[in-house]
Amino acid sequence: MAKRKTTNKSTDGEVRINLSQAQSFFDLGFDFGGSRGRPNKPYHQVEWVWKCINILIDTCKSIQMMLTTGEDKIVESGPVYDFLFQNKSMPFSKFISETVGYYSLYRTVYWIFAAKDGIAPSKILVAGPKECQPVIESGVVVGYKLYTAGGEIIPLFLEDVWPITNFNPDYYQNYTGVGPTESGELSISANHQATQFNEAILRNGAKPGTLLIAAAGVKLDDAERRALKAEFDTQHGGARQAGKTFLATGGLDVKNFGQTMAELQMIDLRKYDAATICTLFGVPAEMVNLNSEAQFAHGPATQRFILYTMAPILSFIAENITLGILYGYRFKEHTAVDIKQSKIYCGQNILLRQKEFYRRIKLKAIQSGQSVYAFFDVESHPAMQEMQLAKAEKVLKYVQNGVPLNQIVDAYDLPFDTTKMPWGDEYLVSPALVPARWIIDAGPGALTEPPLPEGGTPADNAPAPKEFKEMDEAEEKDDETRKLRIWNNWKNSWAEIEKEYTVAMRQFFLRQKRELLDKLNSVMTPAKSQKAEPDKNEVIARVVLDLKKERNKIIAINKIFFDKASELGIRQIASEAGIAAGEVLTGLVETAKRDYAVRQALIIQSQKISDLTANEQRAISNSLQEGLDSGEGLNDLTDRLKNYFSGNLKKAQSVARTQVGSAVSAGRQAGMVHTGIELKIWLDSHDNNVRKSHRDAGKEYANGIPVKEYFLVKTPTGLKEAMMQPGDPHGSAANVINCRCVALSAKSGESKGACLARYEKVKFLSFEDMQIKAA
């Protein structure tokens, strides 16, 4: 800080001392009102002012401030970081509290730099307009005066002070901003006076006076008037004498007047004035309990407060920190890291440039030529996160089917990291998505009945369904035999992939079983130093799966087998179309594998199956809770886990059959499109287990439909849903689980019998054949 010559007296009689010789700045006591011996005005004591100020300060302190760079990195060390966050004489929380407090009350704050290292401040003091005032000469600010609690006046240079001043139409009269207390002083003072007035009249029984009226022609001299008044006051004054009979003489008339209820309601102005004060500070009335809507106060009111009051204030303070403090550190070195590697950042785990408020701050910093700037992470406040989540849910719920997820995120500025979601360019928000447990458990969910088992190994003499009795019996029998041979050939072609998938799922469940049994044994048999019986909640909390890890594992398993199965489906269609080998086949396979519909099928399959572990964990926790509540020990709880996973091992084949059959069908559909096949027909398994809706689809689409059209298949509710191919993952659980129907290619003008005769001679390419050819 620049030095000034110290003198005991100035020409205007003020005491002047050099700043470096003054008592420590950080020992000076400042308050919001009444400094330098001034008496406090009534409105300074109104509780609503302090409630608003405290809410503003507490909210500001709850929002993390960071120092960021033009490369969207976070500063974690260096001189500027130490000055702001490691400053013992002015902790950052105190710095923010005093800045926000003064600014909220007066819209004027002064940052006084008590010491500097070159042009970079090293000590700082925050003062309000009552403690620090500008020195004006010829209408120009040439310096400042700092008033200490001890009555001393310290002169300051312009470069020693960074003023933060709001708009004031009379700025050139007092050079300070206009705060809400000035605007609200009249309202607050009226409230104070109304309260005192009402208290006075209520103490007097709400009957403050009586009129003694002389009749016409009656004249009273001063002595008579004083005597009558004194007698009346003695005998009838005050609430204790109210209603006592008074005999007036000398032609006097007596009239009482008192406050009406409407007049006494002046005290209700307190609530009105409190709401006015909250409005002046930008604090919703619900947040200070003026209104009883607690749910609104903790939801929309808080969100509105953060968005429309706190965000602008913090943005303004951040801009001043950037220009007033960080400017002096622009030539000093600092260390900055990406947000993903930051050790001090505790907000949303997304890139800085995806934060709207950060982008605004960065724009201002770039415009001012700053390379390091301050940023308050408003969007990581719980109220803002809740608002963004509600926005995301609303958008994703009502968006039109067919819009890639990443486009939705960009259009609505949702808080998702699109760099981590490359699949978001392909994933479609579909109303047909269903929970994964429907696939795993074959449960009905929102449907009216569970799906029937389908596609077992039918007996050669399985009876034909009654629906086909309308046809000629001999022709029907011939068709059924032909269809059965075709279907058996088809399902055997991918049986090996289903078997491998089943083994992988069994190993997946066995590993989970082993890990949970180890955890259960560990928590139920504690060390000798611990208590003998573990707490029930502790058991439930510790016998858990790592949901994120398990989810990633099952998605990875599914992708491996989906890739194999979908390629098999593509190659089957290529073989049926006469494309057996060579570059044409290779090009067809690569093109079809990249087909949008194939990639979408994988994504939706993954989405459906990814909730499996979470559903497992809920079922396991519920079972353990039931056992613990019944007083079961380690052996019984172990049996519960074993029984649960025994059921899961049985489900492994159902999972594999559903996922593999769906993937092969997706590949066949893509192959049909890219080989130019015109029509497709639906062929079911023709055994006793087939769903009625799939048997109906086989009859309805026996003559074929265009390849790019949907099959409309009934659900148990009677409604129809669109399915591009059998096992389409967009379909509901009732039409997908265990389905082993197949779509066959047909030719224009070809009869159903001719199509079946042609396919009876086709040997579907098997997984083993595909592996041999690939080798």
C-alpha cells in the first residue's frame, strides 16, 4: 500500500494516521447500523430485515466459489488461491458474509486493501458506507476516509479501495448506492409507529378519550374548563373507570369516542410490512414463514429465490472479485486441473462449459481480458438440482419418439455430460420402455397377465391349435408339419449362443451369491472386540451389491452376445438371398451391423436389463429384513440367500433366450432391408406353449407385409403394439420374454405355401457355421 506522511492534525481538524501504523484492521468492530455513536433507528431492529439478510448470507456461503481459467479448468493452488481460501486474517466465509451483508443492506461495499504484494492485494478489509466514505473534490472522488470504532479517521488512496456501488439517481450527491433499507424505511417506520400507537390505546381499554361539549349559549371561562376536566379525569379517566355514570352540569354534553375494530387492525400492517421488506430483499415470504406453505417454501420458493435473487448477486460479486482482486494476480503462476481430476470441487460431475451460469461468467471475463475468474456454482445447489431434474423428467417424458437423447439434452440445456453418452446420438426416447425385472422375472408389471412360456422343445406329434380347423384338414396337417420343421431349424441355428449366454449368466449369479454370502458371514460373525449381535440395519447396509459395477458387467455380457447373435441374423438373410461369401457379403454385414435399428435394439436391450441388479438388491434386502425381524440367525439367513440365487440360476436361460432371440431377429430385419427383400411373414413355434397373440400374428401376416412395416401384435390388455420383428425390444414384456418366433422373407406374388416350401429346403446358417467361415 502506498505510504502517506503522517500528521497529528489535518487542516480540517481530522485525525490522520498512516494505515500501516493503525491498530490491526481485523480488530476494528463494525456493525450494519449505528456506527460512530449514531443512535439506531427503529427500522434497524425489525426482525424481518435480519431474517432476510441471514438467508441471503447463509445461501451465499452454501454455494461453492471456484477460480477457473479460460481452458475451463479449476485453480487449486497458487498465490491467488491462498489469498482467497487460505487467508487466516480474512477467511473466505467471513469475506463473503460481510460483502453480502453490506451489499444487501446498502448496495454499497468497499474492499480495502490493507497491504499489497506489488499490485496484488495480500490483506483485505470489508467495510460499508457508514465506515468508509469517498472524499470528493470538485465533484470527483479523489480518495476515501475509513472511520474506526475508536473514532479515528484513516485516509485512503483510490488504489487502496475497490468500491462496489449500485445504481443511485443521486450518485453525485452522496456517491453511494441505493439499498432496500432506504426504500423501505418509510414502510418499516410506519410499522414501528403503528405498533407503539396500538399498544398505547390497548393499555387504555381501547377508549382513549371523552368529549365535554358545551351547549349553545353556555360560556365557560378557563378556570371552569380546567376544573371540569380535572374532575372528570379523576373520577372517570382510565380503563378502570370505563362505563361509570357521569352527571354533567352547566349545560354540558358528554360524548365518548373509541377505536373501531377496523382502526385497531392497524396492527395487521406488521404482516404487510414484513412482506414488503422481503420483497425489497428478493426473499420469498414463504422462506421466512410469513406463509404457511412449507412445501412450497422448500421447493418452488427456494428455487425462485436462488434463480432470481442469489444468482444475480453472486454473479455480480464474482465479476467484482475477478476485476478487483484477481486482476492483481494475472502475472502470478497458478495450478489448474480439469474438473474431473479436481480434489476441491464438490458439485455436479459434468464439464464446466455445460453449466449455464459458468458460461455467463466466462463471457464477462473474456470481455475484460481476464485469464482467471471467479465462479459461483449456483447449479449445484440442491434446489437448482431439483429444478433441473424436474425439467429433465418433464422433457424426457413428453418428447416425441424418434429424437436422439443428446439432441434433447442440447436443446433444453439439461445437466448431462453428452461426451460420456456417445450412444445418446442413437438412443430414442420411447414410450414402450419397460423395467428390466419384467424380462428377468416374466412378471406382469402394468400388464393384466404374465406372458406365457413359449418355444420349448415341442413333441413331433403336438396337436394343431383349434384355430386352424377351418382349413382343409389334410392341407392344414401338411402346413403344420412344414412350419414345425422350419421353426426347429431356425431355433437350433442359435441354440449354441443361447447356451453360452446361459452359462455366462449362471456364472454372474454364482459370483454375486458368493460375494454376498461372504459379506453376510463377515457381518454376522464380528470380531471379539465388537458386540455379539450386529444391528439389523448394519446387516442390511453391508450385505449389498455394488450396483454400478454389477450394472456395467451385465450390460457388457449382453453386448458380447448381442453382437454375435445380430451378426448371425444378418448372415442368415444374406445366405437365404444367395450371398454366400466375398466382399459383397463382408460389405453387407458391416453395413447392416451399423444400421440404426440394430444399434437402437442393443441400447434398449441394455436399458431394460440394466435394472436387474437393483431389483436383485431390493429383493435380497427385503428377504434379509424379513428374516432378521423373525429373529433368524446366520444359518437361516444363509439359506435365504441360497434359495434366492437358486431361483436366479433357473432364470438365466430365460434371460439368454429372450436376449439372443431378440438380437438374431434384429439382425435378420436389418439384413432384409439391406438386401432389398420386399416382404416378410411371421412364423410362430406352433406348439402348445405359443402365445395366442403370436399365433394370431402368424395367421394375419401369413401372406407377408412390406419389410419396413410393423407387425401389430396384441397385448394381454387387448390393445395392439407395433413390433418391427419378433422379439423387438421396443415391445412389452408380454410379447418379448421367451419369444422364439421368426420373420421369414417372402417374394411379391409368392403364395404362403410356396414360401414355406422354399424355406423347408433352407438350412438356416448356424452359429457354428458362422464361426467356421469366419475362421
